[in-house]
Amino acid sequence: MLYLSSLAGAGCGIGSATACLLAARGAHNVVSDVDVVAGQQTAAPIAKARGSAHFIAANVSEEHDVAALVQHG
């Protein structure tokens, strides 16, 4: 079974920890944050550890950013 998670605010803190935990359990993560560097720093180690994570810069208070997240998810 394939699990997909979309995590907003995953650049640090509980969002980052959740992305790492879900990846360790086999989920594909769409990681998003307004902070591009922080978001990439969350996604990169997951991918390096052969997990699945894709970073998309997004501000979830903006409708067009949310639409882009849905398209990529």
C-alpha cells in the first residue's frame, strides 16, 4: 500500500519530525514550507536515507500555492 503525506510547515520542528517519521514508515512526503532552505533541509536527508520526500515552496495561506501542492501530490 502506498501512503502519501502532504506536510505544510515541514521546514522545522514538529513538521520536520513528522515528515521524517512518516518517511521511515514508508510514506511518500510532499514537504512544504515558506522557508525554502529549511524545507530542503527536511527533504534532503529523507531522500538520502532512501526515503521519499519532495519539497515544494508554498505558503498555504495563498490559494495558488495550495493548488500547486495538490497538483504535485
